[in-house]
Amino acid sequence: MNVEVIREFALSLPETTEGFPFGESVLVFKIKNKIFLLLPLDEIELRFNVKCNPEKAIQWREEYPDTVLPGYHMNKKHWNTIVINGRLSWSRIKETIEDSYVLVRSR
């Protein structure tokens, strides 16, 4: 798993755009000009932030305590940080990104 795999998946979602609004170290993905995925490029351990329904955010954190954390530098109620450490399958990782995309797109 690497940044490019996550990037390609995010860009496969309809109407997704990418950019660097916060500098060259964080790749940001948006739908309808609203952020749904932040992907730091300068971290030693691969991780990303996704928006999440508050109840589901807590559920994910309880189910995967070393892998799903409260959103780093984000609103902890609505954002999770997903650590790529081998504990989440690719399908679960995609699920977190898709959930974020759908949540942001619907607003």
C-alpha cells in the first residue's frame, strides 16, 4: 500500500479533484469543492484523514484502536485518521474513503 494506490482510488470517484491548498506536503481530495480526504505526503507512516458520521467514527475507533484514530488536526467528532499498518484490509480502507466521499457529496 502506498500513496499512489490511495490517490488513484480517490480520483476514480466521480467529480473528484485534487490539489495542494495547504502546501506541498498534504494532497487534498475534494468533491464539489469540499474536502473528503487529506493525504499527508511527508509522514513516515502512511495515514490519511477522512470525514465520518460521528457514530460510525466512534465505532471504527473502538473496532480498530491502533488503526483508526480521532482526526489529526481535524474536528475529532467528524474526522478519523486511518493509519496504514496492515490491520485494515484494502476493502475496509476503500470503505472509509467512499463513506467520506458520499457524506461530503450529499451536503
